[in-house]
Amino acid sequence: MEWIQLLIGELPGVGTLNVYLSSQDTVRDLEKLIWKRLGYSWPLIFLYGGKIVAAEERLVRFVSGSFLQARPLGVLKGGKGGFGTLLRGQAAFRKKSRNVSACRDLEGRRLRDVEAEKRLTKWYAEREQGKSQMGNSYSQQARRNEESEQTKRQHEEIKAQVGNTCRTVEANTESAVVKGLAMATKRKRNFTESSNEQRGEKNVADQSKRRWILPTFEDSSDEDDNIESSTCVQGSQENSVELDNLLSSSLPIANISG
């Protein structure tokens, strides 16, 4: 059995480890030996030449001269690797060409022509939709105009009816006022005529009464007048006699004779 000396570097907490193994041992045996030297088990990944070494491979494959150089790396559960691995994974999804429009599809057509056809089809659809919407808007506008005209005519009819009603009411009111004034004047005239008739009847009654009363007063007044006239005549005669006597007694005879 051939023995192999291995130099294991960059172990966590140890640094470099020098071990001796048989040429028939595998990478799994090397991992167990490292666990024994460290005193605890920790999953490791061995890299050789930048490539991962499987756990079932024999160590004799990696003998170069008299030493085998391996680099164990610890693996965390649930890890996804480093940032470089992420970039390498994204490289598969990266576009290989920036001039995509010049590429061809499975039918052999340019992608730019396909996209132009899609845009043209979309534009035609939008145009038809715009025409239909415009037609609907025109029809709605015409309907609104017709409704507004109908409403305007209805307002005019209602306004005319209101005007006719107002004029009719005004004429009826005026005729009613005229009739009322005429009736009031007629009542006043009738009242005046009736009062005049009553006053005339009263005057006739008074005159009839006076006919029976006035003759007595007239007779008595005539007698009084006769008495007064006779008295006045007698008084005047007496006065004239007294005046003659006075004159005759006061004047001298000579003067009278001369």
C-alpha cells in the first residue's frame, strides 16, 4: 500500500494541515480524518484546480509529484453561493444581441416588421373605436339638441298659456270691477230715488196737514190786521185833532187874521 502526504490549507481555525493517507482512500476518508483532527464535524467542499471534487473519488487521481494540494471550503445550510455565482447565473438570461429588431422569428420575418404590423393593427382598432365613439357622441349631441329644442318649445307653449291666462284673468277682473261699480252706482241711484220718493210723500203729507191748519191762522191774522188798522186810524185821527187844538191855542189872532 502506498502512502500519500497531503497538504490541506485554509482550514477554518487551523490554517494548514499535513496528513498521510493511503492511495486507495477517497475524499470522504480525507474529510473524516480532518473531522478527527479538528474535533468536530463540519461539512466541507474540496476544490482542486478550481473544480469541485466528488466525495467518492480516490485521492490518487490528484497526486502531482509527491504532494496533493486541496482547499476545503465550509458550506452553510441554505446558502446560495457568492455574488460571482449570482452574476454567472444571470449571464444565461442576458441578451446576446442588442439589435433585436433585426432578428427573425420562426417564420423568417424581421421582428421590426412584426412589431410595425402589430402597431398598425392596434392603430386601426383604436381608429375604429374612436369613430364609433365620435358617432355616439354626435348622436348623443343631436339627441340633446332635440331635447333642448323640445323643452324650449314646451317652455314657449307654457309661457303663451300663462300669458293668455293672465290676459283672461285681467279682462275678467276688469269686467268684474266695472260691473261692480255699475251695480254700486245703480244701487245709489235707486236709493236716491227711493229717498226722494219718500221725501215727496212726506211733503205731500205735510202739505195735506197744513191745509187743515193754515186757514184758522189766516182768519185770525186777518182779524188782527183789521183791528190794528182801525186802531191806527183812530189814533191818527186823535193825534190830528190834538195838533189842531195846540196850534190854535198858541198862535195870536192878529197874526192869524193878517
